[in-house]
Amino acid sequence: MTAEVTVVSAFAAGRGDDAAALVFEYMAATQAETGQEVPAGIGELPAVLQRECRSLQAVYRPPGALLIADHDGQPVGCVGLASWSPERTAEIKRLYVKPAYRGKGIARILMSHAHFHAAQHGITRLILDVLPARTAVIGFYRSLDYTETGPYPTPSPVPMIYMERPITSDDTSYITGLDNCS
């Protein structure tokens, strides 16, 4: 990749608007993918998604985070860690890379930063859910050592595949020289 990709914690970096735009774009794309009407704004999302969009700082509160990837200074992707206190567990949510930037390793970079963030903040286990039709995404998560697990409480109205991954000592040293990612 010729351009530099940087990752920042959205709220610590004052990037809440960029985070909200990326999360909404993810949600709108998911609505389209599942055969729902594509929303023009947050008010057209299902109620559970509206609540998340309107309270991103609460959903991704420390020790969790909402991370943004920039490519040549433009926000192009995000991933969230929603903390499940006191279990030292966080849920990976809203992994998204804008279509024009896919295939450049940005999702892998975001996930590496998410794993590093988890390790630095005492999170010992990550969980996630993914639509069964997203077979490439499931394969991607498997390549990151996620394995299928039983369901956990989620407001999803559609069937999901549930996956988990422990945070290991390798996650603390995987990335060096992170800026603004705490």
C-alpha cells in the first residue's frame, strides 16, 4: 500500500463526527444487505440501531473504544470495542471499511489495533456476531484466531454466527509505536 494508514481512538481524538458517519454508513449498508430499506438518516434505522448511533460514546466507553482508520488523512473505516464490564470481555462491533478502500489490509490493521487496545486495557476476551451470509468476513475472523461459540445476549432480530477470541500476550507486542490509540 502506498498511502499511510493511521488508527486513532475516535473520542480521544475529537473525531466523534467521523465515527458517527462511519457507523451510520455501516448500518445503512447492513440494512441494504439484509433486504431492508436503505435509511437516509439515523431516524430511519430500527430503534436499537438509532439508540446506538445517538449514544456512541456510551456504547464504546472505556475500557472499550471506537477506532477510526484514516487513509491519506481521510476516515475510511472503523471498529468498535463495547466493554462488557466486569467480565473483562468486549464485543467487537461495526468493523467497516468503505468499499473503495477494501482489499488494502485496512480491516486487518483495525483489528490489530482493537486487539492491542484490548490487551492494554485489561480485556481478556473478545466476542462478536456476524451475519451467516458474510462467509468472507467469517473466514477473515477465523484467520485472526476467532472461533465459533455459543450465542450471547444481543438485540439482533436475525440469526447470527457468534465467535470469540482470547487476548494473549502476543496482542501486547503485535503493534509498536501506536499514536492516539489509548
